[in-house]
Amino acid sequence: MDPDTDIGGPLHKFPVTNHSAIVGARSDDQVVRRRAFDTILASYWKPAYKYIRLKWQADNEDAKDLTQGFFANAFEKNHFAAYDAGKASFQTFLRTCLDGFVSNERKAGRRLKRGGDMDHYQLDFASAEDELAAHAASALTPEEYFHREWVRWMFTLAVDAFRRHCDESGRAIHFQLFERYDLNDDAVSYASLAAEFGLEQATVNNYLAAARRDFRRIVLEKLREITATDEEFRTEARSLLGVDVK
């Protein structure tokens, strides 16, 4: 069986970068810390917003304020630099910090002022609300729901990055085939794709194999950016790709 017929594939073949934003958050260099914060924010704001809506029963406006307030406060006080990989995963650490922040705000009865340093990020809360309605928490605990939505969000970010990569490298058809075969629920065959795109079936096979390799690489690079240890990296790779990194 061709291992490239599955998105997970042979992960040991794909070297990854080692630029962890979690490590960067501890840097003495303000530019490095800012870049690290931007990466952490991009990876976690949407799961955090949904988690606040679910666990803390916050309405839409309060959840917006609390989400932006949490990340603004974390950056201002450099809270992420305090993370200890020996005690918990970064995801658990961030969620614990988030709970503490929301609890303190609720106890103080403060009305957070949205904006400030967070204004330029333009977080798409409308899409988060749509997804919240579309993907019910069902029987999941708030913690399980947070992780599920983080996996969903990271996968979305990786797909978007892969689309840009294909467009910029003049290989848009690779993404189109990947989207049609691997991302959609509709049942399609290599033969039907060959007919649809005017390609030889062997070409479809080769393009999809290359697309999957590139996509896996992008997923792993994104995971390496937001994990602090090899163990955490392997755990999250299993969450997104369903296979072990060797």
C-alpha cells in the first residue's frame, strides 16, 4: 500500500523546524517575544473564545471581551514565559491561566474594555460563533471540548497555509485535488478526478501524493511552533494526524 494515500503518512520522513513560540515567549528580545505571542494568539484565540462561551456561560459580547482581555493581559505581563513543560502541556497551562483570568474578572465584577493592543489582530468572532453553533459540545467536558476545537482550528490553519503555499508556488491544482479528495465528504475516485481535471490518472496520483507530503510538513511545522517538548509535539501530532512521529 502506498503510504501517501493517507494524510498521516510516514511522518518520520518529514523533518520539522524547531522554532517554538513557547520557548520564544521566554526570550529577552522584545521582537522575538512579540512574534511568539502572535503565534500563540493565532493558535489559541478561537478555542479560548468557544471555551469561555461553553464553560463560563458567557454571552457573545462578554466572551469577546474576556478572550481579548486574557491575551492582552498575558502579553503585557509575559505570563506565557512562566510555563513549565515538566508540569503540564502548554495547552493545559494556557487553559488553566484562562480559567484563572475569567474567574478573577467575574469576582471583581469588572466590565472589560475591549481594544487597546488587540485591535489590530481583527479576530473573526463571527466565524467562531457560527462554528460554535455548528459543532455542539455534546457529552464532552469543557476541557475535552477545548482540545477538540483546538485540533479543528489547527487543522484549519494548516489547510489555509497549504492553500497559500500552492497558490504562491503555481500549484493550485494540487490543492484543488487535495481539497476534493481528502477534505470533502463527497466520495470521489482518482478516475473521476482525472476526468474532471483533464489529467491522466497517474498524474492525479502523483499530485495527491505530493500534496499530502507538503500538507503533513506544514502541519508539523505549525505544531513545532506551539509545543515546547518533543513529547508534547508527538502527542499533538497524533491528535491532528492520527499517527506517531518517529
